[in-house]
Amino acid sequence: MMTPKPVKLILLPTDLTRDSSGPVRYGIELAAQLGADIRFFAVLDSPSQLALVQRHGKADRRRDSGFREKIIDDAKSILSKLVDQAAREGVTASGRAVVGEKVDQEVLREARESGVDLIVVESHEQSLLQDFLFGDNSEEISHRAPCPVLTIRSRDDEEDAS
């Protein structure tokens, strides 16, 4: 029989949108209860970058060679706010953003390299077409993770169920 090991470090991938506040809140509360630390982790893939690009208004992406750096800085700023939010709840946290195309692979790499004990991911309800075209990151992560994975239903899914 497998004995659960203590959870000391939780990996919490986030897409840096306001919609991710539910899983972030849950992860912080769970970490506080367990006495664990959190590592917030963002993969700046194409969809995530588009959400951040909208925050920069009408910047000329062709002329501005530092545009990618601005996006990364923006992501780091959001992660810093999440770290501060966790600190206010008494939880030690860190944040990291990477640029990559495959969210699930980057999350799995981070989990292995950081030696996390638990990954908390949000599950999004997707259409069959979306699932076929883009895959389900939370499902891929849970199947291939080096540690247990806790899947949190998205707020939209909860509201649809009621």
C-alpha cells in the first residue's frame, strides 16, 4: 500500500486571467491548511500571450522589438501579485513564467525540476472540437505527472451544473 508523503510544495499553473482566481484562492487556502509552499507557474503560449497583449492596447508589435519582453514583464507582475496575495494568507509562495507552446509539457517539466508534491489544476469544460484541436491540459498533466494532481472545476462549470 502506498503511503501519501507530506505535501510541502504545491505547483499551481495559472493562465494569469481573472478567471483563474477560483483555483488560485483554493490553492492558497489548501497550502495554508497543509503548511505547504506554492509555486505559481505560467506558460506564455499563444492564447495566454493574446490575453496579455490586449492589456497593452495598440502597441505596434512590428516596430517594438521589446514587445515580447513587455509581455513577460507583465506576466511577472501578475505573478508577483499572486505571491503577495499568498503572503497575506501566511503562505510562502514564488512565481515563474516561461514561454512555450505546449502548456502541459512545460507544467510537467516544472513539476519534475521543482520536486513538487502536488499539482493543483483547473479543469475547463470544452467542446469536442476544442478538445480535438487543443487538447485538455489538465487531463494530460494528471495522466503524466510525477506526483498527485488535484483538479478543480472551473467556476463556469460549477455555475452550469446548478
